[in-house]
Amino acid sequence: MSKGVAKLAHYEKTIDSKVIYEGKILTLRRDTVELENGNHAAREVIDHPGGVAVLAIDEHEHILFVSQFRYPFGGVMLELPAGKLERGENPQECGVRELSEECGCKADCFVPLARMYPTCAYDTEIIHIFLATGLHQSRQHLDEDEFLTVRRIPVEKAVQMVLDGEIPDAKTQLGILKYDALRRRGNQN
């Protein structure tokens, strides 16, 4: 059981599980479960290895963002640098790799900031969000199918963009708002 998931009196027991689709980044399965009242129900579940996002702050209190086309939405999204975890990969190592690949940066300090379950009703994905500070330029090396632009936006402006609905990506919203709340409280980790 993951941290943040309470063990309650409510439960469902898996009776059967069938893989419906297995792709490069996700698997879709249909489970039959026994409910606490003894009845059976179907559950469709997306198995996803999870991901990492990095809220990287430069010496001027600017957040590093990537702007890239997102096919499912047919448009460009402004997001924190992020990537998919390889099965069994350490989330912090993934974050370090993604920050380097997408933004061409390395960080002196890399600490956990938040963890989120984007769609816990039917998806196993967990996104780990890290705070990266003490940034140093290195070399950007994108995957061959990645096309993005790096942008730096002041923290205050980024917060306002979230509140104004200009940043719809949930992991990016959480990272910005949690960082801002901790910063205002005087505690950045």
C-alpha cells in the first residue's frame, strides 16, 4: 500500500484479471472484483509505470518550463520538465535524467516536493514531483521524437497563470502551488 492511501474498512477482492491491451507505455486490464457485500463488479484499470516532474528554480526565482505539443489535446501545453519512469527505476534518478535531457540542466539540490495520483479511480500511475535548485547548464539532449521549447517564468507569474487557467496540466499546477505555499511559509522542502 502506498503512503497516503489509508487502510479502511472498505475493500474489494480481485477474483479475476484479464489483459485487454498491452502497449509501449500502458497496459489495460479488466478485473472482476468481489465487493464487501459479496456481489461482483467489473473494474477497468490502466497499469502505468508512473512518472516524474521537476520544478526547477533558477537563481532569479524563475521556474523552468517546457512547451510542447500534446497530441491528445491537439495543442501546445506549458509543463514542468517530466518523463515516464522505466519499470523499477528510482524516481529521483528519472527526474535528474529528464531535467538534463529536456532543459539541459543539472541541479546541486534535488528533493521530493509532492506525489500525486492523477486518476486514482482507474489508473495506477503515480507522479513524483521534485524540487531542483542550484542549477547549472549542461547540454540538452532530447529524444528523437521530442520537440520542445524551454521557458523561464517567475514564480509569482507562474502562480497567477495557474489561477487564471493558463496552465491546465495537473502535475504542473500541483508543483507550482505547493512550492509557492512552502515558500510563503519559509520552508522550501
